[in-house]
Amino acid sequence: MNIPQSYFERFYDSVSRLAVYAARRIHLLLENTYNFNDQVISVIDRFLKIPFTGLVWDIGYMRSRDRHNKTVENRMASFIKDILKFIKLAYIHDVNGGRSHLPLGAGSLDIISFIDIFSSLNIEMIIEVYSEKDLKTSLEYIKLLKVNKLS
């Protein structure tokens, strides 16, 4: 994806002014996306240096839309280690191939590891699925995880 650098500069200028204006009243959070190139990483790095900012991390974006592009996934996995302390909220759902927002346990993500990591860091999680049925399925999956950990 070829986005002009001037767009990134304007975006950073806008969010940095918003963060300064909102300081101490609210935290301004950015959500990750599929696009994870050097320009995006640079903007995130600069943004996180502003007080009262943080990240919303959607685990579904840990998989590249291009299922054969492991470079993006590896870059994102490496980057998350450095920014984990800035994550304030996580959206959890499963992914299978090109489909996302699946019930927990219905896809290919290691949901258990994400839940363990986010729980250990006291990061709030929102189950992000499309239907009430999928939400109930996800809650049953979490209940089973708890039972299996106790046994």
C-alpha cells in the first residue's frame, strides 16, 4: 500500500493536538490495522510518546490479509513485544483464512495465549463478534478454558 508521507504527517499532527487538548480528561487510543509498514510503525512510535495515549489491540489483525505474507505477521509480532505496555484495551475474536470476527475457538488464532497475556497485564478485553450466538459460543469457550485450567 503506497500512502504519501504527507498523509501520515497530517494524521500525526491531528492526533497529537487532540491528545494534548484531551490530556488528563481522557486517554486517546489508536487501534492497530492490517497495514503494518514502516510509516505506520513510525506514527505509532511518535504517538505513544505523547502523555495519556495508548493502543487498542485487535488480535484479528495479527494475521495478514495476504495469507502467504508472513513478513507482516512477523513484523507485527516483534513490534507488539515493544508496545505491550501501551495496550489499554484488546478486541478478541478468532480468524480463519480470510474470515474474521469468528467466535473464540472457531479459527486459527492462539486465543488462549492472548487471553493469558492480556489477563496477566490487566488489559481489558472485548469479545468482538457479529452475533449473539457467536458471543454465547465465545463465552462457553472461555468457560471451558477455565475448567480445563482447574483440572
